[in-house]
Amino acid sequence: MPLPRRKAVCRPLARQGAESGHNLVYPRRTLSRTLVRALGRGLLPLLFQVDVEGKENFPEGGPLLVVGNHRAVMEAVLIAVYTPWQIEPLGASDVPHERFVQLALDTYGYIPVNRGHFDRRALLQALDVLDQGGIVAIFPEGGIWDAGRMRAQTGVAWLSYRANAPVLPIGFGGTLGALGDALRLKRPRLTMRVGDVMDAASLPEDQSRKGYLQAYAERTVDAIQALVPPEDRAQSPEVQDERFELRVAVWEDGGVPASYPRELSIDHREALAELLHSAPILKIFTSNLDLPTRPLQHLDRCPRPGEIAKAAASVLSYLDEDNPYLLTYRVGPGRAEAMERGLEELLELAHWARDTGLSIELTPVRRYILAETGEEITETQQGTFKGWM
């Protein structure tokens, strides 16, 4: 017997229009979003086998934060199409999206978020929606580059606390690569498991706000992961004792080994090697930003020093002038700074090798232990980003 729907949290709705006092009036784009939802409900069952479990857990209305795991583009599609309300999603805007994704976002509309720092404008717009009894969708891990292993971002907890908004966790399965399979008429299976509504964040008197919000965000991610099928909880096996190193060799024509000045040594080799093994991050520079960074992704092809210098310089310029938080958001401020210093040192070495007519061979090494078997693995081949469609 299905459970009764939960009652909506009682909160007066703001007046609509310019007199509402809100920067973002909810609901908005009603016609286009209704059409998108209707089209999705007609088209998705033709392309996918969609299983939605736990529909009885959908509350009647808001304010409400809908949260889920995020490995691919299809989680956002499923939330927009199969939840019973008009969703107001928060989406990353700190780097350009793929054209298909940007077209979908522009069609449906979203609240853009610049990740890596406190984006007050985006959070206040989300609060506006919640204050009007709206439904906001957010992925609390904040990205897809290491799904299931990333630190929970506190934005969801802050919004829940400020708006007194409950949180509805949803776990998705089968989404990675599903869109590509669907376009090849394979009709892959997607699962969407709706969990129990979590009470709104409420700060205890004996706890600091920062610590409580981080703990609440982590409980939110744990609730999501409990709903995710085991095979979808991580993109890669759990590893322990992960270490990085960078081997640097300089060669004359004909393969004769050469030396380089001590002052051109790369002191931040470990951090630079970690960056060179971070396929999702390197993909951003090459694919999303269209920077000339392919040589850094394919060091096994022995790129020329000039190509290495151009790639390193383009990354450093982008981080300095356009988006200083790109690395910080993904690896933390200390590691991000070390990676940038490593790129600067690599740039100097590449310039010297170019000017002296020598070649550089760079081999980033990743070592780790598989948690399940205890086997020690050494990787010298850079990985590739498998895509998130």
C-alpha cells in the first residue's frame, strides 16, 4: 500500500512579479519547462529503460532541496523530468560546458554557480526560490571529476539551514555513458531511487556552525550514496597510499642523454605529476576551454619543448587571469598552489630546452595500493577522461 504524501512545509509564498522583493521569481519559464518535461516523459522511455523507485517519498511541495549523485549528464535530466514539480537547478558556470549541455541548460534555465569560492549571488537566488516555496536541485559533491569520493560541499547545508528547507536524497544508477548508448539504440537501463526526506539543517547550541554544516553536508552525501547501486558508487577502485613522482630526462639529437642546469630543476614534481595524471582536469583545459594543452595529456608522444611551454603557459594564464579557483576547488588551496608552481617550473625548463635545441622526456608516475586486494600498482601511462554523456 503506498504511503501518503508528506505535507509541504508551511511557508507563505511571495507575491509574484516585480513587487515580490525577490531577485528570482519562482516559478519561471513555466511554458518551456512544461514542454521540456512532457517531451522528456515521452522520449526517455523510448531511448532508455527507466526505473523510478520510491515515488511515494515525493513531498507535496516546497521549500525543498533535491539532491543526488552526479556522474553524468542524465542525473540532471531525470530530476527535471521525473520529479513532480518544476525544478530550479543550480549548475556550474565557472567553465564552459559542451555545446549540447549548454543548449539544454539554456533551454531549461538554471542558477549559474561559480565554484571554488562563496558565490553569494547564486546562493541568494536559490534562497529566493526556497523562500517562495520552490524546489531547488543541487549536486552536493559539486562536480563529476571523482564521483563518490569527493568532499561534500556545504552549500546544500547552508541553504537548508537558512531556508529551513528539508532535503530529499535521490540515488541514480546506470547514467555513465548512458546517453551515448541510447543514441546507438542500445536502450540502457537507468535507475532513480528516491529516499526519505531529511529534516532541515538546524544548528545545535553546542556546535560551531562551520562544523555542523560540514557534518550535515556529509550526512546528505551518505544518504545519497546509500541509494546508489553498488556498481555506480565510484568510478574507480578504492585506493590507498597514493603517491606521485615525475621523471625528467633531457636529450640531444640522436638520443644522447644531456643534463640541465640545477636552477631549472622542478621542485614541485609530485604535485605536477598528480596534475598530469588528472585526466578530468586536463580535459577541461583542452575540451571545455579550447586551450592548446593536448601535449600535457599525451606526454607518451614526446611533444616538443615549444609545445610543452605553450601548453603550460596557457594554463597558467587562464588560472591567473580568468579562473583562479579552478584547481583550488578540485584539489584544495595548498595542492593547487603546488601544481601551479610545478607548471611554472616546467615552463622555464621547456623554454630552456627549446632555446638550446634539446628534447624533454616527462614521465608522470602514479603509485597506489588497491584497498580490496592490497596489490601495489604503478602507472606511468596517463589516463583518459571517459566522458560523462
